[in-house]
Amino acid sequence: MNILFIGDIVGKPGRKLVKKWLPQFKKEFNIDYVIANYENAAHGFGITPKVYNEIKNAGVDIFTGGNHTFDKKKEALQLLEEGKILRPLNYFDAPGGWYYEDENIIVISAMGIFSMPYGKNPFIELNEFIKETKKFVFIDFHAEATAEKRALFALLKGRVSAIVGTHTHIGTDDLEITDNTLYLTDIGITGCRDNVIGMKSDAPVKHMLSGLKYHFDVPDKCKSIMQCLVIESDGKIPKKAFKIKADENGYEVVQRVNE
Ligand SMILES: [Fe+2]
């Protein structure tokens, strides 16, 4: 069974590359499941039914969320109530589900604690939730701190199939498979790569200089990148994995690991 995971798809530049490359990658790498994080897909903030349909039609099967899941609350609630997207497990009483399960796979959407909305402790929740299974268990751990991500790996190593980080928008080069668990601290953005985490640079720079808040905006034109991970598994056990970086002109495999 082959899985392809795309991290934070940020706005139109991210969606454009997903539409360009995903159908080809699905065929070329014989992909059974495509998982993607949607939380920045609608101009950087949340998701709408229109954007959902666009990404869905490009070939995404399972949608994971994060701290921006409810930025467009009405639209997000509609999609959650229709069971089309997941929201992170941390939210106490929010509608919708935080995991997808079928006969082959369990996909979990969870957030960290540091610099994230107040909610349930994902370490305690996942430690209790993860049970012995023959299915591939994939966790999108949407977290700010690298140490939190490593700590979740240390806690669940050997008990889940894959833990892949999202949220920072900056890809890390620490892909590994250890004790039958694949781990990557952060997959990195699918969107603009030449500004500040996918947003026009002026607002974050003014914010850093003044301490005041400014509206963050996705650029119309930028150098964009798509970053995704392909995992080949034998049921629940990840056997091989590689990361792909793609732009408008082509793609390259940048990290590759074996069991
Ligand atoms: Fe996030």
C-alpha cells in the first residue's frame, strides 16, 4: 500500500502545484491514499467548500487540519458536519471527527501544545487511543516545536506507522524509519517559498519591527514549491519512503529511507 502526504497547502500557489503534479504522482508512484493538510488552503486561512472541491478533484482523499481549521468557521463546520474533513483532536467539543478509519488505514489529525489554541493534551489522548492494529496508522502532528514532535515519536514509536509534522511550513531533513515507525519533523509548505512561510513578507516584517499586528496575505506571484512524502508499506509497516520537491518546471527526490 502506497501513501502520499502533502503538508500545509497555502493558498492558490499551493493549490496550483497540487493540481499540476498530484495526478501524475498518483500514477507514477502507484498511490492508494492521498492525505493533505488543508488548514491554509483558502488564501492562508482555513478552508471553504469551493477550495475543498478543488483539492479533492485534484486527487486528495483525506484532509487533516490544524490551528487554522476554524478560521472560516461556518464553512469549516459545514465540511466537518458532512464528514469531508478532519479537525485536530485537541478541540474539546467541536463538531466533526479527528480521525479517518477504513479497512486499511487510520489517519489522525492532532495539534501540539506550544503556541497552539488551548485544548486537550494530544500526548495523553493519543497514548490512550492507539491500540494494537493491523492497519497503517498515520498521524499528521501539527505542531510548532521540534521537541514536541520528537517527543511524540518517542512516545509512539513501534505503536503507529507514521508521524509526520506540519505547521512550521519549513521542511526538515530528518526522515527516518525506526522500530517500524516513519518519522519526519516537518514536511514543509506547498505554496510560496520566497516570502515568509507562504505569506507576503511586508506584514511579518512590520510586525517584527513594531510588535503590532498586520494582515497576512498570500502573494499573487511567487516562487512556489510542492513538498510531499511517498510511503511504501507492507500493511501497517512502512518499508520505504522518499520526499519529493516539485516546482513549476520539474521535481526531484530529496530524501530517501528504507526500513
Ligand atoms: Fe498551522
